[in-house]
Amino acid sequence: ERFGDERRTKIINQTLGKFSEKDLVPNEEVIITMSKGGYIKRQPVAAYRSQNRGGKGIIGMTTKEEDQIEIIQSSKNHDDILFFTNRGRVFRQKVYEIPQSSRIAKGTAIVNVIQLAPEEIVTALLTMPSYKPGDNFVMVTRRGVIKKTVAEKYANIRTNGLIAIKLDQGDELKWVHKSRKGNSVVIMTKEGQSIHFAESDARLLGRSTRGVRGIKLREHDEVISAAVADPDTEYVCLVISERGFGKRTHLNQYSLQHRGGIGVKTMNLTTKTGKLIGGRLVEKSSPADIIITSVQGQVIRTPLHKISLLGRVTQGVTIMRLKNSDKVASLSIITKEEEEGVLAEESAKPASPEAKAPETKVSAPRSDSFVKKTIPPSVPREKTFAKRKIAASGIKERASKLAQKSKGFIKKQIAPPARGGAGSRLSKKRHK
């Protein structure tokens, strides 16, 4: 009676259920980038687009001088993100809790995201959409200790973090990978050794335990790389020495061994090559590029497929030429998918077919100051040269006339009487 028609909405008397911040955030796909200097940021995939191969691209992240992007991962806002540190601790956050930044921003310092201790750094980052039965984490330390643990044990972690692995004095946690039954583990060392063993050879351990020996190291040796391989994928092992030598070797040349052995030689090291500085396990068909940076700031980027495929015990070939005082500092691999994903929306638009090309005009030469005409581009080159020749001849003719006029003023002098002439003293004496 009051409003003239029936109510079109329904009123339901019901208490609201529990909801969290997660319910207010759309589960969109995002890109997580983190630099070696410890800056992290999150961006929606909608802010990125792919480009054709060979494009120049634009800046995807601003970093400090001598800093590089180390981790690029795609994820969703509701996924968990796990941060593993060199001290063996692990922190968990939701992806949407990573501050969102603009395309060219350097991001947020990681110490403002998780509670790191002094001199503690993040060495590995994993995103987990869910914790499925059979998912494991494989951790490898700098001193060759390996630990396999169930991923579900890291689903609930308090804000100040948990111990992921107990470390010996002087050791550091460096690599963490997801693994499943049937995978294998590859470990490479600075002295050119490598070991390849089945993932099942490392038994499952508790969350806060130490781990077991993955590879037996010689004196002064240490691990430089650790990776997990899928049996259905063809891999190559890439190694780079500190003097710029490198090579690729098929993984099938590394036979499966038992965990804890000394391994086999992965590169023939000499004083010419120096020690190994980095190694990666990459898919053979991956269209990736390798980026090598030296201590003195020299950088080289080359396609991975251009690096020679050589035997396991060979020396390798020169990848980067260095001065005697310089050495390789770091090695990075960037795939084409990652590179195209970090190219944003500001690339040049295709030119419209209706757009008219601007008229270009060619000015007359500066020497022809009195001719101030412009020659349209439609004029043939022969006519252009003819006009320039006429102009040049006119300049010469005018210059010669000016020279003749000025010559009269310059040489206008009274000539002295000739010696022995009628007015001279000598002629008067002779006359007498």
C-alpha cells in the first residue's frame, strides 16, 4: 500500500558465517618476481602480455645496480608461497599477501614480508596450490646433505617460521625442489664431480631433522647445483667454469648410482678452466638463454642451444672471454616463456594502414645560401644534381666578379717614376 507494488527482493534473517581476507580477494593468476638483492613483488597476469620472439620488450622490473632478477614464477592469489632461508628455516605466506607493485617498481624488501634474522637470506621459493598426497620436498645443502620430507607437514606454519632442516655448523640450505615417486636427483660440485641417484634412495624424514649424505665431498669441495629430474623428460646438464668455459652433456651419460657416493667427473678441470661456478639441469628442447655475469660486471647472453653438446669428461669450450683478473660470478637461465611473460602492455601498436606517411623534404646545401628552396622526394636524383651544379656554377661566377671589383681597390697605387726617365736627376746630368 505504501509503495504501490510488491517487494521485489527477499529479506533473510540469518547470521553471517565466518569469512577471511581470502574471501575478499579474487583468485587471479599473478606473476611473482624476486631479485638476488631480496626485492619481491606481485603483479596480475593481465598486466603482462606475450610478444613475438625477437621483440625488444620493455622493463619488467627496476632493480638496483648490480642486482638481477633471480626468480620468476606464475601462481594464483590463493596459493601458498614458501620461503626457505640459508639458515634452514621456512616461512609461509599467501600469495595475495605479497605487496602488489607497478610494472617498473623494484618491489618490496623481503625483510618487510617475513621476519628474517640478520644475515639471513631467502635461497629458495616454492608456490603450492595444494598439498597432495605423494608430494615431497627435496632439500640440499652446500655441504652435500640431502633431506626428503612430506610436503603436507609445511601446510601450517606460524608467522615467525619453522625449522625446515637442522644444519651443521658452517653449512647452509641452498636448494629446495618438489618431487614425487619416480624422480631422480642430480648434484654437482665445485671440483667437477656429479652424482645422479633415484629420489627413492633418500628416505622420508621428519620436519626438523638433519638429513643424510647426498654426495661425499673431497676437501675444500662444495655443492654448486642440485636439481630434480622427471623420467619422462629429456635433460641436459649445463656447467660453467670460473674462467668462462662451459658445455652441455646429456643426462643419460650420468648413470644412476647410490646416494652418498663420490660421484663421477662432470668436467675435466684444469688451471685454464678454473673451478666450476655454476650448473643447471635444463630440458633439451627448451628455447632458453643463458646469462653469465663476471665479477667485474661483464655480462654475456647466448642461446642455450648454441653451447656445444660434449661428453661428460671433456673440458668444454669458451663461452665467455675474460681478462686474467676477472672471473665468472653468476649463471642464470631464462626461458622464452618467462621472457615473453615479463613483457608488459606498453609495446608499440601496429601502424594503421590509413595513416599517411609524413612528407620529407631535402634542404639545399648550405653553400647555396641564396637558394632557399626545398626539393621534394619525388624529384629524380639526376635533376637534383643538375640544380646543385647550376647553383655551384652561379656561386663561382659571383665570386669571380667580386674578386675583380676588389682587385681594382687593392692595386690602386701611384707607380714610382721609372729610373732614368725625363724627370730624374740622372737624365738631367746626361742631358748636360
